[in-house]
Amino acid sequence: MFIGYGQNSAAYRLFVVKSDHNVIEVNTIVETKNADFFEGFFLMKVTVELVPGSMLESESNDNLKVELRRSKRARKETNLGDGFYTFLVDNDPQTYSEAITAPDAPFWKEAIKNELESIMSNHVLELVDIPPGAKTLGCKWIFKKKLKFDRSIDKHKALLYI
């Protein structure tokens, strides 16, 4: 039975309910990457028939009206003092068209060229002709100015997210 994922690996964490030929001890927890899931099969499914007027029937009707549990902790506003100000100084382009029409467009074009060269040299992508009826992958350019300690521009960085 699936109970979660392994803590330090990409394996499944399973509870052994039944083992063929006693290979794995029953009622133990096992982590493995090799697992077949039978989604329509439920080992632990329990059915209970309610007899009209029985104690179980009245309890089940009462349990249908369960309220969600809410935090009782008082919420308080965070105040960092009168001398604390927040400034939004990021004026990086949000789109490709903004980047190539910005006043510093030559720097953004150079950053785009460097990113594409890096992608091609590391064999991350391979450009091919699109077969008829096929859909292309979407992508997004992210533009960021990297700043020095004195807040002057160190370099322009362009990242292509696919």
C-alpha cells in the first residue's frame, strides 16, 4: 500500500500488507523505485452496513456536520518601524519585445546571444523542422540586471525558460 515518498531518495514508500512467497515480511515499510500501482484495487476498503435505529447510524449522521479546525492564535500586524522603507527599483524588461526596444537594447541583445550560445554548446536543445500538425514548445525570456555592491550595473542577464 502506497504511504508516501522516500525521505532521502526518489523512491516510493510502501507498507507491505501481503507478500507473495514470503519474500518481504508482512507489516513492514519498504522504499523502492520499482512499484506497480493498481488504482482500482483497494486492499483496506471496509464496508459497514448500518442497521436502521442502531447506535452506528446515529453516530454517522452526527459526524457529517464536522467543522473545519481554525487557528486560535491572534494575528498581529508586523511593524518594522518608521525608518523602514521599501523601494521597488527593478525596472527589468518583462518581455522580449520590451528588452529589444529598451534604451539598453544592445546589452540585452548581447545577453540573449550569450544565453542561446550556452544552450547550443551544452546541447540542451536541438533545433529541428516542425512536422506537419505538431505543436511547438512554449518558452519565456527572463531578463535581470546583475548589480555590483554600489548598485551600479555589473551585467545584463537573459535566461530562457522552456
